[in-house]
Amino acid sequence: MIDKYGKLLWDYFRDASTTTHCILGAVSLYALYRFVMKKKYKLPPGPRSLPLIGNLLAIRNESMFEKVNQWQKKYGNIITVYLGPMRTIVISDIDFTLEAFVKNGLDFSDRPFFYSLHMFAEGSKSILTSSLGDTFKYQRKVASHAIRQCLSGQQLEVISHEVMLYTAKVIKSQKDPPNCLADTIILAQQELIMTDSSSLMHMTDVHARQTVSDVFRAAVDTTHSTLDWIFLVLVTKPDVQACMQKEIDEAVGENIPGKDHRSKLVYTEAVILEIMRLYPVAALGVPHLTRNDSVIGGHDIPAKTTIMINHYSILRDPKHWDDPLAFKPERFISEDGLLRNRSFIPFSVGPRVCPGESLARCGILYIVVGLLSKFSFSLAPGEKADFTPDTSFFAYRPADYYVVAKPR
Ligand code: HEM
């Protein structure tokens, strides 16, 4: 029998073309590599995968988001999947996330290489695509400085007010929206070069340009999708809208919402946080890459493994959130103000935590406050509130919908 199959195999190899030999050789080498890795490391469990294509067939009809959540139910809170040949570990537990991204932050904070992103970022010169190192350090410093400048001045209030005016179409704004971040990043880069000349070789004009586009790329879609979720929830909850409006009227009145009012907008901010918890726009985060071998939750994590954090699942984990599927903004409110639950990580944690977190939280708050102070929102006639998320690629946003904004 063995002789028969051996002969068939031999005949096949003898007659096969060079291309077939190369493909079979590559597949065999890869299978051998996977076998050796399996023997050497005790990887987290996960679905069976094929050489080279890994688990890609499983996600051809479903989004990565849906599949990951199905696999999590079957294999647990830390799983191994193969996106093609790319070994990927998905973490759906806050303790494992903190162990990896905070306790072992430096080992877990590189980025995997994607050719398209590399090209898009002019050779991985953006913050989002760059690996840890001096250039990354300077770029984040410039971006964080610019973001802080924006937060400390009045620009954010002005921008949020312009959004309100634009949305309302009541008063037509004659001014161009101030390009606060772009200008501030360029200024911050010049300041950095003047105070630290060694930064010059790391922060070229290409890096500055990429930092500007980084901030816009990372800020616009996430903020937009978050606002989409917020208003989708609010149009279905007129009572919540009314409570927010009462608080806003008392705290802000006819003024432009700004940092002086924030401490009096506790309920409004808690509603926003609760919606961000239930509908996290970066549902699977942004992939990281490990630099060294580590152990997380008793599982081996080899160097050069892609790591994804399942924010969606962590933000609905019944171990850390009481009645996690219910809409309860009060869960964020304590007697002294807003509570911070350690599992609330829609902006991630560790060395690569979103540098725009404070700006996003303030900006979203001011926009929501500005709009609710002037309007009440309801679904447009014939519209249905559809909470089915669009999860194509890494997105997590609702489908477009129409609302009616009724002046108050
Ligand atoms: C609701 C709004 C936002 C959400 C939910 C969000 C979430 C995130 C997440 C999950 C990451 C990946 C962190 C990681 O790799 O572990 C990230 C990265 C980043 N975000 Fe945000 N973000 C938001 C708004 C913003 C804003 C307003 C800015 C800038 C003004 C910004 C700038 C960035 C940048 C530059 C990175 C890359 C950081 C790095 O690679 O080191 N984001 N964001």
C-alpha cells in the first residue's frame, strides 16, 4: 500500500513543473516551521488553520470582528488565529491586556508590517505605522504637545461651536474652521528642533507631514463614528436627551461649551462614555507586534506575533461590568464625579495608548452639548434605528441614518 502511494507521489513529483515544485516546497517548509513552533511554544488555543492561508477561509464570508467573537466563545479570552501566514493572538480580557500592554508594554508595542500602510505612510513614517524608537518618540512628543496646546487654548471650543453652527444651518459661518492641529504640529516640530538638535535627524519634513495626516486620519473617522453611535442611541432615548438638556441648560446656558463647564456636565459625559463602552469604534483596536518572547496568562507569546485587543468584548465583560448589555450611564457616576472603570479602554493602554484621548473626549462632549443645547433630535419619518454595525475591515460604525433636528 505504502509502496503504491509512494510510487504515485514520486511519479507526480517527477512530472510536476518547476512552479509546482516551488509551491510544494514552500508549503512543506512552512508546515515544518509551524510544527517546530508548536513544539517550542505553548501557544493559546485557536481554530485549526491551513498552511499559508491560515484561517482566512473562515473570514471570507464574515467579518474579522464577528469571527473573532465566535472563536472567543469557543476557545476563550486569549486565542491564536492565522491571518494568512501571520500568527495573531487576540486578547479579550482586561487583565491579560494590562499584563501585555502595560506591564510588558515595551515588548508588545511594535506594529506589524502591512505593505499598503507602509506605502501610504511614505515608508512607515507615520506614528501609527512606526516601530518603537527615537523617531517614534519624537513624533509622539510633537503630536502630544500639539494636542495639549489645542486643549489648553480656545480652539477646541471654537471648532465645536462651528460644528454646531454648521449642523444647525441657522447662522452661516463666514470663517474657515481654524486649522488648529496642523499649525500647532508644525510649530511644535520647530520648537523641538530648536530645543533638541538631535531630533533633527529623526523629525524630517516627511515625518512632520505624516504626523499631521496621522492625527487627522486617526481623529476624523473615530470621532465621526462615535458621534454617529451617540446620536443613534439618543434618538431612541428622548428621556435621556431631556435629562442631558436639563443639565446642559443649567451648566452652560447660552454660553459656548468649554472646559469651565465640564465638571457640571457629569451626566452628559457619563452618557457619552456609556455609548462608547457599548459601541467602541476601534472594536478590535489597532494591531501591535511583539518584540520579544513573553508569557501572558500562562501562554507563550513568541516574538514577532501580531496582537489584537478585543475592546468590544472587554467593554462588555460581565466580570467587570454589572449587567453589561444594559444602557446605564449611572455606572460611570460616583458621588465625587465621574468614575473610571479599569476595563474602560476604548483608547487602548500602554506606550501606544491613543494620544488623542483627552482631545477626543472634550471635542465629542462640546459637540454633543452644543447641539443638544439648541436642538432635540428624533429619527426622520420612515427611518428605523438600526444598531447592526458595519464591521468591514476594522470599522465598527452604524449604517447612515437621517434625523430631524427640532429647534428648542
Ligand atoms: C473617539 C475617538 C477616538 C478613539 C476611540 C481612538 C482610539 C484609538 C485607538 C484604540 C488607538 C490604537 C492604540 C494602540 O495601538 O494600542 C489609537 C491610536 C491613535 N490615535 Fe486615537 N482614537 C480617537 C481619537 C483620536 C484623536 C482625536 C486623535 C488626534 C487628535 C487620535 C490620534 C491617534 C494617533 C496618532 C494614534 C496612533 C498612536 C500610536 O501608534 O502610537 N485619536 N486611537
